[in-house]
Amino acid sequence: MELYPGISIMTSRTYHFKCTLCGRVLEKPFSTCPYCGGLVVIEYSEYYFRVDKSKPGIWRYSSLLPQFTEIVSYGEGLTPISSVDDVLVKNEKRNPTGSYSDRASTVIASYAKSTRIDPLVTRYVEVFTQSLLYYLRNVARVRVLLEDLYLVSIDDLVKFMSMSSVDIKTAGVNSDWGVVIDYMNPLTVEGLKTIIFELCEKRLNVENIVVPMETGVLAYSLAKGLEDLKKAGLDPGYMVVAAIIKGIQVPDIVTRSGIKVIEIEGDEVLSALSRLLKKGFVTKPISAVSYAVAENLKNSVAIITMGYKSYKVWVGRERLRSEIIKILKERGALTAYEIWKENPTYTLRAYYKALKSMEVKGELCSKVVMKGGRRVKYYKLCQSGFT
């Protein structure tokens, strides 16, 4: 399918990691160039934009993503756009772990699986590390570097210590540990930039794409997405705006890139947060910054995470999923009620929600049979099949 008439739909042939400062081509996705300290990005030999709906999640834009032999995807991306008090918001909560970091994690995990990285080393960044471990759980061992124990959530520590594939370190990175891939790296940028591609595909008629700014990586990634589209012959006319609370230092990555920055008073952020909460939207103050700036600018869309899915909830769902798999392996095909009776620690409602989610993901198969004059639905692990 051609999105724009007259634009070729060929895919990018090759890509390489390149320093934006000294121009060196590098062999790994370094966060910064080991020679000059410059920012490292991915460049393509050819730029084409195509939407391939046969591919999962953000990989529908594989023509402007690095090409890998194996893809690790859990349906990230394609997050909804809605209006909240006349402010357009793109809600990144709808990603698998409830964060836009999943867009980065699918690219990093695909790179790790395709290049057989094991182990992979990463510095702890709360939401990003949660997401990355979710995507790497069946791909590679991970060494998580905790540089400041006071900044690590207790939920994360409990999770890390219970995972056999995760090794926790507090010292500096040792060159013998493995390949280091931190939050700021070229693969992260490629994943995050797909937010722009989704807006472009929908032909969203706005001027500003407002993003909350903390590290500046999200704003930079979206700006690169726009630049890649322009190289492919497309210019949707968007401007990336980085929103920040007045008085907080603007990250160098944003300053050097010439991205427009808008500061906002803390009281305005609290006001926006209060209004969102009264409407039932639970979000973090950093997302409220994006919302407040978009509200002031008009003709804008705010990139936001509303209804934040807590990590504790995610861990609970993962445990329930594992319990369901264990029960069905031991007992074979069962109804939701029969599965619940095996371990009523969780509510029957929780089982129904988990079963539905696992069925959608293709982990479980179901079969409806007539029993006593009524329809009864049985679940079984897909690879087992029904007899």
C-alpha cells in the first residue's frame, strides 16, 4: 500500500551507526562516540517510507527501521489519539508495559537476538529498564547496573532478584561484562521516532508535536523521525516542541539539536494535572507538562502516558500468566472456572482478563463445546492442540 502517491515503497537496503560529530562509522550502537564523544545515530543507504500492515506493531515502518534477521515484538505502537478538553493526546499507555519505552525495547531486543548478544549490559533507568527486561526475557541475560541504589524502586529490586536471567551490579561497567546498551543509544532513537510515523500515517492535521522533556531523548528521536521522512521525500509539516518546567536545565541533546523548547510554570502543571485527575485520568506530572503546553499552543498533539500502568500490576499479571501456563501444562484443556479453582489466590475476574489477553496474543487457543444444553469454552496452550 502506498501512503503518499508517487513515493517509492522500496525498503532501506542497509544501515550503519555513525557519529554525528566526527563522522566515523562505528560497529556497535554506542551511546556516544568512543573517539570524540559525539552523538551516534543510525543512517540508511536509502530512504523510503512505506506502511506494511502485514508486520507487527512499529515494524509496519520497517522501510525506515534497521533490518534484522529476527524481530521481537509484543504489539507495541499504534497507540490511540483522542481529545481531552479539546487537547489532542496520543496515549502511550497502550503499549505492552504501559510506556513509550516499549518502542525502543522492541528494536533493542531484535538487535540483540539477531546479533546473539549475551549478556547485554544496561544502566538502570526505571521505566526503560522495566520495559527492556520484559522484551529480553527470552532473548538474553541482562546485567543491570545500579549506579544509585537510592533511586531504585523496591518493586524493581524484588523483580530483578527473582529473575534468573538478570544480574545486578553496583560498580562501574567492566569491559568484560558484555555489550553495553543504555537508554540513550541509536536503537532507542529508531524505536521512539515511530511516534512521528504513526502521526504521519494518520495524516494528523496539527502543527506541534509536544513531548515531555526529561532526558531529551524522546524529543530528539521524534526530530530524527521528521528528518528521515524529509530524506524520503515527505514533509508532514510538524514541529517537535519539548515541554519543560521553568527552571529545569535543558538537556544538551535538545540544545545542540535546535529543538524548540517551551518552559511552563510549575503551578500551571499542577492545574493541568488536577483537571486530568478530576476527569479520571491518572498520569505523572511530566506528562501533565506536555498536556499543559499543548493546551496553550493550540493546534497541537501532546505525547502523554495517561492511566499509568504500575509496575506492581504488571508483575502481578506476569505471575498470573505463568500460573495459567503451569496449570494448563499439567491439566490440559480447562474452562476459566476450572483454572480458577486450581488456584483461587487471584479473582475469577482476573483470570478471565488474563485468558482473553493470552488468547489475543496467540499463547492460548480456545474451543467452544455444547455441554448440558449450554456453550462451554475451554482453553489450552496452542502448541498442545485439542483432542
